[in-house]
Amino acid sequence: MKITIARQDLFEAVGKVRTVVAQKSALPILSHIHMRAEGNSVCLTATDLKVAIECSVDCQVETPGELTVSAHRLGAILSELPDGEVDLALSENGVIDLEAGRIRTRLFSMSAEEFPHMPTLEAVQPIVMRQGTLRRLFEKTSFAICTDQARYNLTGLLFSLQEGRLVVVATDGRRMSLCIETEGAPEDAPAREGVIIPGKMISELERLLGDEGMVEVYLDASRAMFVFDRLRMSTALIDGAFPNYEMVVPKKHDKEVIVHRGAFLEAIRRTRTMTSDKFNSVRFVLDSGLLTFRVTTPEVGEYQEELAVEYDGPSMEIAFNPDFVADVLRRISDDQVCLILKDQSSPGMIRPFRNEAADESYTNVVMPIRI
């Protein structure tokens, strides 16, 4: 194999695929990037056996072929090379010769035959939608994905298509984020049962999806694949039962508080400065037209702040983890939000507030902390 390619093009392609490479692996080949040159392009692939990313980039192919190269070393070298063209060739002894102007580098390769093949789902009919729509759905919900591997079925995001509605849900057992897209969802695509896409894949998609262009989503019983912008991304799905999210959303909450999102977030951030890792809770004291935040933390002190709100109902008090509330508020772009409550032992809900009503297409449920 021998190619000539612009340093910047190769550097960007390596950056797109190398993030899935594991820091440590029992299989040394997984620390490498696979490169296959043919026609007038080179295809780079990286995988950790669960998630795989493939990126194609134009280049001059003098000799078609394939090789593997250390993801870490290639990325480090390319980051320090001057702009210009890079010649990359695999010699018969398995050594890679890399040349850039007067710079000469030799890297050891491993057999390309050892590298795992990229799975394909060509027989599956894809769901086609806008990249920006899909990325925004993930950004609104992925923060609630569970990171505890002991609860493996919650370490991903539920993804389903129902009667022209694209539904994504994430939960860690203490909070849940649900987003429903109707305007940007594909209208003619068949309904798909919910599948659980691993959190690592969701993070990669948030990083690589753009605002423009389309993305093809392929789903079968065990894998998901996303194809866009000369990228192909594949992942094994999480095999497990996801909680019934419809049962989690409270139905009989009768207290609705309308509050300015920016002021709400600023107040929550200030209360967080007076909590600790062991005592991380804020009391919400609700009265007519007023929401008071109170924090009492042993060995730290006390904090109180009042915020004017739209509310005309009975007084009540409830406590929440301020980090969970702030995570939601950061992902809402509307000027106002609706805090929906029942009593101090029932979950609270936060939704955007627009057009004189709470927007039910984006619902965040937060479990209270016992007072």
C-alpha cells in the first residue's frame, strides 16, 4: 500500500475514528487503526469490538492495499507535522514509511488480517432524517444515561419510532429525560421497536453529527449503524429491558410553577456552592408567587434565596439534587420553564414553557430527596 494525502485531511480523519480506541485492551490490534486504500480514497477504521467508526477521505493511491498503525502514534505524529502532503507506504517487512517534506518516520505495523471486520446492515431499510434533529435529541437526553455498569440495561439510550414520532429516553433510576420529535421525524419510515443504544455510541454521535445534511439509521435486533458525511458508525445494542418510561411520567401532579429559566439556573448554581458531596440537596419552598431555595450543610453553613415565580396554590416543600435540576435547565433554550409538582415525596417534572403551556414533547422527571 502506498498513498499521498494532505496532512490535515489525514489528521482530521484519524481524529474522528481514534476516540473509540481503548486505552488498554487484551488484544493489541485494537490499539491500531485499520487503513484500506483503493480507487482514489483511503478508509480508516477503529473499533473496541462494540463500537466501530469508519471514515473515508480522498487521496492519491499509488498502490492499493491495507495496513494497521498505532492510533496514538499516528495521531501524535500528524499533530506535529507541518501542513502539506504526506506519503505513507507499507514495505514488505511490515514497516510503515511516513514522509512529509524532509521528515522521515518509520512505524511498526500489525497484520491487517487480524483487524476485526466492520459489520454491515445493508439488508435493513434505513430511517433517514436530518443530522441536526438527531443530534439535538441526543443532546437533550444523554446526560441522564446511567454510568453504573451494574445497571447495564440503563447505560444506553432508548431509541424508537412510533407512528411518525421519534422517541428517545434516558434514565439512571433517579432521573429520566424523555424527548419526542414529530416535525423532524421521518414520516414514511416503518415503526421500530425500542432499542437501547450504548452511551459511548451516543457520545460519539453527538461529537460527529452536524446541523446540515442527512443521516441514515440502520437498526436490527442486535446492532445499530449510522451513515453520514463519509462516516459509518456501528455499535452492538444493549440486550436488556428498558423501564416503562410512560409509567414513570407522573399523571396527577396539580402544582405548576412558571419560572424564568435563566434566573432559575443561576439560583441553582449558587445553591450548589453551599452543598457538599455528602449533603447535596436543596429545599424548594413554594408559596404564592415565590420560590425559596434553602440549603443547610453541616460544617459548611446555610444559604437562602428567593425567586419570584408564577404560582397561585398551596404552600409546599420538596428537596432535589441541584445538579440534576441544573442539567435539565442547561438543555432548555426557552425563556421560561414549568416546574410541575404534587407533594414532597413524589417526583417533580420540568418542561419548557411556551405558548402559554408546558411543552410535553420534552419531559424531565427528577426524584425528590427525603427531607
